[in-house]
Amino acid sequence: MLRPTLLLLMLVLPRPSAAPPAPVAPSDDAPSYTADGQLKFPKKYREWVFLTSGIDMSYNPKATAASHSMFDNVFVNPSAYRSFQETGTWPDKTMLVLENRGAENDISINKRGKTQSAEMMGFEVHVKDASLEGGWGFFGFDNPESAKLIKRPAACYSCHEEHAAVDTTFVQFYPTLFELAKKKGTVSAAYLHEIATPSVPKTK
């Protein structure tokens, strides 16, 4: 006579509910802004993913040799890098840091070539943010706290939009990511056309 009672208890007692999904931890490397819209300096960028380094680069075809050499170091926030590995393009809240450092020679036992100095010669951040006009923004830092948005139509925007390999960024200069973008098919049609079309000298 106990069976009906047990069955009744099974029907009345609440069944354990499924465990709620684990919360997704917010990214701690996303861009952060001041109340007036300035980008806060990404203080931990040296812990981010290093993409490439160039020396004495210039996009001006008439550029002459500078009186001093300079290295360009590029870092990207880890969450954006992981997303690029999956998709071949950049997610919203990507931050690409361009760090400019002076070049030295005859340092310690080095007798040839150049090494990077502790001297910082410039610092710029390229941010992908849907809230910005065009979805991307450049911020040039002249202090270690925050930077104002470089407003359009500054030349940096048109240069990146016309010549960048992936999503207005110069992935063609990031060796490992460029190969990945080609495999993912995310290299821009404009860039592919540019490299496939030989430049013709202008006549007077």
C-alpha cells in the first residue's frame, strides 16, 4: 500500500531544474573611454599579442631617408586575436596598438644592425567600435592617460580604407595573420585588385 504514496510524492516534489548556463566573463582588454569620449591608455598592452615590427616604414612614395631610424611595433588585444584566428577578420572592440621606438646601434656587443631603444617616439591606437563613425577610429596619445579621437577626414582613414588587406587594417604586414586571412577568404577585393594591377608611371 506504500506504492501509491511514493508515486504521489514523486509527482508533487519539484524536479531539480537544469543548471543555469555559466556566465560569460567580460573581456578585460576592450577599449575603455573617459566621460568625454577619450580613449584610456591601454596600460597592459605589452602583455598583448605581438603582431609585427617594421623599421623606417613610410607610405609616401616620395619619402626621403629620415635623419634617424624608428621601429614600429604592433600589438593587438588577445580577445580580438583569438576571434581573428576563427574568422579571419576583426571583431568589434578590437584594439591595434602602434608603438614607435627609436633605433640604436653600437649598444653592448652589437656591432652591426640596430636594436630598439627605451625611447618612445609615438603611440597610436586603432580601435574597431560600432559606435564610431565608419566603425573604426584612430587615437594618438601624447600623454600616458588618454587620447582624443582623430577626426575624419584625416588621411589615416582614407589610406587604410583604400590600401588595407583586411577590414581597413594593414594585415598584409602581419605575416602569420595574412596567410590566415588568405585561407579564410577575407582579404579585401580592393587590395587583391591593387596588387594584381601594375602601377603605371604618370606622364606629364
